[in-house]
Amino acid sequence: DMEMKFSLPFTMDENKMWVKIPNIPMLAGQIPDELIGKTVELDLKKLVEDSGQEMPSVKDLKAMQNLSNDMFKAFLGKFDEKTYFSTVEKKDAGLPENVDAKQIVKFNVTNENLEQFFTTFVKDALPAMADVLGKEEYSKLFKLEKDQVEKMKQEMKTDDSELKKGIEEMKKSLKINELSVTTAINKDQYPAYQVVVANLDTTGDDGVKSKIAARVTTELSKINEKVEFKPVPSDVLTMEQLQQMFGGY
């Protein structure tokens, strides 16, 4: 058995991102001890310029944020509410007290609804997400033409018999103990807090059994507010300094 747990706090505005380096016991010896707890400052503008691209405008950054939100809604919107969704009270959700949660919804996939889930995912959810990407305000971000989006949707189509065969094979090799996404939606309709839980038993073609257990928590706060982040100067490293420190490892 192997367990790994760490948090990755970060703050960003339209020009910079600050990421705090976590302590990951599994990577002991690979990350210099003097780096743990330090904050890496990423100059987004410089990174973009070095790649030969243009720096996204504030409008583009806002559009990308909206795209993520609309993709999330398009995906979930194709699944039957009674089959997959349940409302969770804040006191039962285990959220931190500071989380702005107007509504908490749990999306749950079980062994019983697995076949329906994948059928809906392939036939309905993926095309719906492609439709979102095809909206003018989003296709401009990725320089996508309408025919490219349509081609994408055509490539998503799957023969019913092949889909069913794939699902049957998956059902034989996969047992779901828990597969869920719990999302706290704030007053502005943004997902402010999300917990993804996967607890699965799998059986390989050779009969070898294995277990997958993962829990990923994402928390967003002060969305679209002015960023006022002032780390201690001695704790901040630039990308250049970080690269120099790793040069000896």
C-alpha cells in the first residue's frame, strides 16, 4: 500500500502566479530541503513571450474562466438528476467554515449506473462540451473554425455495438466502491470548492487485482477580485533561481 498526501496552494492575477512548494515525503531527496515551503513566482507574461505567443488579455482570462464553468455545466447537464445527483447539507459535506457555499451538490457514479454513465458521457456529454467550445467567444481563444468543431464532434461518434462491448469489458474489470464529485457552488454560481473521490478495485487481463484510492480537493476563493498577495521576499524564488538550484540535483 502507498499513500501520498499534499496540498499545492497558489495565487494568481493576470500577470503572475505564486506557487508554494509542498512537502512530499515520497519525493524526499528529489526536492532540495531548502525549497520546501518556499514560494515560486512565475512571470506569466515572460513565459508566454518566451514561447512565442501573445499574453492573454484580461478579457481572454475571463473568457477562459467562463469556459471552464460552462464546460462543467454542459457536462453535468446531460446526466439524469435523480440517478446521479443529490443535495448535501453544508454540515454534512465536511467543508471548511470559510467556504462560500450557496449550494452543495454530489455527483455519484456506482456499479449500478456505470453503463448508463458511460453511454451518456460518450453520446451526450462530450458533444455538448464540444458545442460550448464552438461558441464564438470561446472558439476565438483557441483559433478554432466552425468546421473544426464539427469534425471534432464527428470523431466523437462511436458505434453502439463497440460502445457496449467496451462497457461490458469495463464492468468485468472494475468495481466501484466510490466515485463521486462533490461541488460547492458560491453565490456567483462558480464552483468554489470541489472534492473528487475515487475508490476502485480493478482486475487486469492477467487476473491481478489492484486498488486505486484517490481524493483530490480544490478550493477557489476571491474569484475575479483584486489580488493583494505579498509574500515574504526571502521566501520567494524566481523560475531562474529555481532552475539554478535544481541544476545541482
